[in-house]
Amino acid sequence: MTAAQRAKALAFRALHEGEPFVIPNPWDAGSAKALARCGFKALASTSGGFAQTLGRADGEVGVEEVVEHARVLAEATDLPVSMDLEHGHGITLAEVARTFRRVAAAGAVGGSIEDWHPDGYLLEPGQAAERVAAAADAVRALGFPFTLTARAENHYRGNPDLDDTIRRLRAYEDAGADVLFAPGLRAADEIRAVCRAVSRPVSVMALPGMSMAEIAGAGARRVSVPWLAGTAMSAAVTVATTILQTGDFPA
């Protein structure tokens, strides 16, 4: 841990104690630099966007590649970087803890762990909480305030059970998470219910139909934008298809 990394960690933690903020999701060094120039205060990786750069689907990237990706993003700008670590990239609790230590050593000052298993099912809340606790124990020993985010994947994975999402987030809070993330919430009332049920800062995913003002008004502190990589690819494909079909080069 360097003085610069500690300063980033403190800045990232302070963001969660201030006004609600947007944290965009770069997929490589170039997009990280571009987003930093836009004026954002922190960055978070996107597992799906990074996998896309490798020609793979979300969930098909190994831990060695993720650790290297953490280094690339951390070195690309002066902004704090939090890593999307999916299910923790490990079968055992020791492996989960090792993943978090390794991305911290690579320069990240935050990371998330989710309760979705790569084989395609939600972990039982107790099992997921144990994995959150393993990550929490690992980052507490780092010597700087690494921000641990725990994700309840219900709504993002086609299981919009708000009561279960709240139960899970409460368990992850008790297990040591600093931030609680429920991607896929689509209504201000859902966000408000989650925020009232927990005492940690709540992160949500930006989705069509809700403005930043509505999300902040419902109590969320952080808003992620993971679909920028897909938007960029879709735009490139649209233009390339126009070129192929028309023989012209659009402005």
C-alpha cells in the first residue's frame, strides 16, 4: 500500500459519506481515462464489459486476468477504482479472501462480491454471508480503508423478491460489508424500502425510467452505470453496419 493508494481509499470512502454520486464503469484503460476527463470522482470495473473486450461472456474471465485488469485501471488515472469481483473468484473462503487481497495489492481501493454463483443460481443467504465475511476479514487487515460492497442479485437475475433482497442485504451488512448493492431495482419505492431497511450506504444500478434526482431522493448514495461498454459496442456496430450496407461513411 502506497501513500497514493491510501489517499484514494480515503477519498472513495468519503464519497459514500457525502452527496449521492455516479460511479461509471470503464472496461479498459482508454475508457477509464475518458471517464476521468468527464469529471467523475471514482471508477468501478464491469465484469461484463471487461469480458467483452476479451471476446467472452460475463463470468468467463479468470482471477489472474481480473487482478491484471485491476492494475491497468488503477494505473490509468488518479481516481479511486473499485473492482467487480463477481462471486469472489474462489470456491473456498480462503480463495475469496485471497482475491480481495490481490486486487488491493494491484491498486484497487474497493471491490464487490455478489451472491450469484457462476453456475447460474443464487447462493443461500447464509453461505453468501460467509463469503462476504471472508472478504471483510481480508480487507480489514490491509491497513487502509478498502471499501467492500456486497451485492444481492435477486432483481438483476429475474427474481424480484424485495423482501428476500432486504434479508440478504441485512445479512451482508452484519457480515461486514461497507456498501450494499441491489442491482436491478426499477422503482423509487423499491430503493426507498431497501435504504430504510439497512444502515450502510446503498448502491443501485442506473436503469431507464429513473432520474438521478429520483434515485437520490429515494435514499441511494451511489449509482453505477455498467452498460456503457455495451452502448459503445452497439454504436460501433451500428455505424459499421451502415458502412457495409450503404458504402457510405456516416458523420
